[in-house]
Amino acid sequence: MCVVAAAGSSKQGHVFGLGALRNEVLPAFEASSSAQHPFEEPEIITQWLEEVEAELKQSREEKQEFQRRFESMEKIVQSLASHNA
């Protein structure tokens, strides 16, 4: 919890500025700081990066397809405009 880290604590473990909330906030902070974050595992990071890269590749391909379709439609509109002029 950032509040505890940012506020700091005394040698006795009292968190500055929390007063009576210390008993509620500190146990939650200690539990979360001792639990391992899922992104700390290299395999999970690697898998997550591969998924993000695959999604990015798909997004780029979709963007290119939309760009091709847009350019085709633009040519059709220009052609129709020149025939009506």
C-alpha cells in the first residue's frame, strides 16, 4: 500500500498520519507486501508479453486492412464524382 510507504513509520511501527486507522491499514499492507506479485515470475511475464505482441500484430493487420478498404472506397467516390461532374 503506497500510503504506508509514502507516510513512513516510527521505530515502534506507528504509521505517521494514520492514527486509529493503523490497525486496519497496516495488516492489509503487510499481507499484500508479503504476497508475491504474479508478474514477478519470469514465465508469466514472458507469456504476458507474447500475448500482448500477438494482440499488437493482429491490431496492426486489422489497421492495414481498414486502410486498404478506405483507400478503395476513396477511389470509388472519386470515380463517381468525376462521372457526375
